[in-house]
Amino acid sequence: MEVVFEPEFRRLEDALKRLRQDANAKAVFLIDKNGQHIAAAGETEEFDSTSLASLTAGNVAATDGLAKLIGEREFSVLFHEGQRDHIHISIVARRAILLVIFDERSSLGLVRLRVKRASVELKKVFDEMDRKAIPEEGVTEPSPFSEITDEDIDALFSE
Amino acid sequence: MTFINYAAKEINCKIVYYGPGLGGKTTNLQYIYNKTAPDRKGKMISLATEADRTLFFDFLPLDLGSIRGFTTRFHLYTVPGQVFYDASRKLILKGVDGVIFVADSQRERMEANVESIRNLESNLRDHGFDLKTVPSALQFNKRDLPNAMPVDEMYRMLNYKREPTFEAVAVQGVGVFDTLKAVAKQILVELRKR
Ligand SMILES: Nc1nc2c(ncn2[C@@H]2O[C@H](COP(=O)(O)OP(=O)(O)OP(=O)(O)O)[C@@H](O)[C@H]2O)c(=O)[nH]1
Ligand SMILES: [Mg+2]
């Protein structure tokens, strides 16, 4: 189970905002390797973030599979060039995917450079999330889900 | 892998439809898509061959409403059932929270069903999951066909751990939502345990 709490979520968002600005990108998305959307910044309304997340994760998974077949650990960067918009995909902290969408206002070189810097910051946040995932001795935070009732679950489907 | 975002107040879970080629996995998703209100679903993505066979996966994001203030989202995926797509099938299982096995009730497909369950078990194991403990349900699809095998006989061959089992005619929607609910419930109950 992957859990994101408010402070780390804000830090992820801030890092993405900065990256979007520094790289002059249209939009940036942070996606979990399993295809779940985590956070985004920029002109995000223009894109279907759920579909984007699922297809990007599929793309990365397939490319990872290819890498293993030829004996590479992974291809760390993918680049798709379109007529107008281009996509830069990279792996962050081995478990998340950073997707940058940009056009002629930016360049591959700039995006690559800024992604590198942002990745360092993002990795720090993921490390923090990992630390928080290990419960401290004696501190047991009650999960809001421990109280879910059968009625709650049934209600989901009756609507 | 269940993904809980406390900032956005969202729970995201992944359910994978598994089973032999032409068993009706994609048909299950299409029915769910057609019967779900627009504000409760995202786009359905199908990466398919020219002949409408699943090539990589189908994907359908569903929003089931909220539970304890958290929006509950299920991401439904199908795998490509054809035997030679095994590498792709394995990729789709990554981070799975629940599995729906769609079996083809036609007698001549029993061997394919059995082989596909074994394949599921082994691919799950490669991801560190055990089919014995992963939330799952079994669907006997194509009950409308004259050559459908009797249910109890099928159950003896395919039941893995007394998982919830449903008869279905996916083209008509029979049994489709019941199967989905059974697995969604198990996933949410797991969440409660943690
Ligand atoms: N008679 C009958 N046909 C069905 C039923 N469910 C699905 N079909 C048909 O079976 C064929 C295959 O269905 P799909 O949903 O594409 O099968 P699939 O499991 O996704 O197949 P792959 O993508 O190759 O793995 C289609 O022509 C469906 O219309 C059913 O309940 N009864
Ligand atoms: Mg299919």
C-alpha cells in the first residue's frame, strides 16, 4: 500500500510546479509505476490525467520489459516527439514516473536538465514517505479505514 | 497496490480481469462502461489488435463514491488472454489489489481455463503475490451457450480456494456487476484490517 500524507503531497506539488516553470513545460505529471496519478502541475485541464497515467505506466512497463530482454536494468529516459507537443518520461526514485509535456517554447536539452534537478528533490520526498510508512515504536496511528463497516461498503454499490 | 492520498482524500485500487483468450474479459469492461453514469467513469482505453483482440490491456477507471470521506476509485484492467502475450500479461499484474478470473464455460475451453489459472498463479508469484491470499473471484462466463459445461463440474476443475463464484453472460451483462462487487468488497475489507 502506498500512502501519501498532506505535507509530502504539497512538497511533491511544489517540486512539480517549479519544474514546470524552470523547464517552460506545458504540464508535468507524477505517476506511480502501477499507473496511478499522484500529482501534477501546469496546464493539466488540457489532458486526461487518469488515461495519461495508465498509458504512461504501460509504456514504461513495456519498455522495462524490453530493457530486461536485452540485459539492461532499465532505460532511464523515454522521449516521444510529436508535431507540436513532445513527451519526456523518466523514472524517479525507482518507483515513480515523471512525465513532462512541452512544445516549441522549451527544448529537450532544457527539459532534461531541469528534470534531473527536480528528480533529486522528488526523491527526497519519496524517501520521507518511506520513513513515515514504517510506524514508530509505540505510535499506532488509527487508520480511518479500520472503522469501515459492511454497510459503508454496500453503500458504495447501491448509489 | 492500494494508493491512499490523504491530501486529495482518495483511495485508488487496481483490479485485473484474467483468463483465457476470447473468454469475455473485454466484454465485462465494455458492459460496465456502458452501464456506468458519465460522472462515475473515465475514458475506457483499449489497446487491441485490428481483430479486436486485446494486445496489451483495456483500462477503465471507475469512481464508486466515497467512503469515510475518501473518494473510492477502482482501476479495472484486462490482460490479453492469448497464450503468446504472456510477457504483457505479467506486466499488467504489477501492483494488483484484486483479480477476477473470467472462465469460458464452453467444454472445449476447459483446458485453456485450467492453463490460464496456472499461468495467473505463477505470474502473481513472480510479483511476490500469492493467489491464495489475493482478493479474487471466479466468473463462469458464456452460460448462454449450448455447449456450456455444468457449473458444479466447472467448479470442481477451476475453484482455487472457494473464492466467490458467479455465473455470467457478459454480452448481456448477467453476473458482471456481481463479480466486480465481490472483489471490490474483499479489497476494502483488506483495507480495514491494516
Ligand atoms: N455467447 C456469448 N459470447 C460472449 C459472452 N461474453 C463474451 N462473448 C463474446 O466472446 C468474444 C470474445 O470476447 P472478449 O471480451 O473480446 O474476450 P477477451 O477475454 O477479452 O479475449 P482476449 O482479449 O483475446 O483475451 C466476443 O465475440 C464476445 O462478444 C457471453 O457471455 N456469451
Ligand atoms: Mg480482451
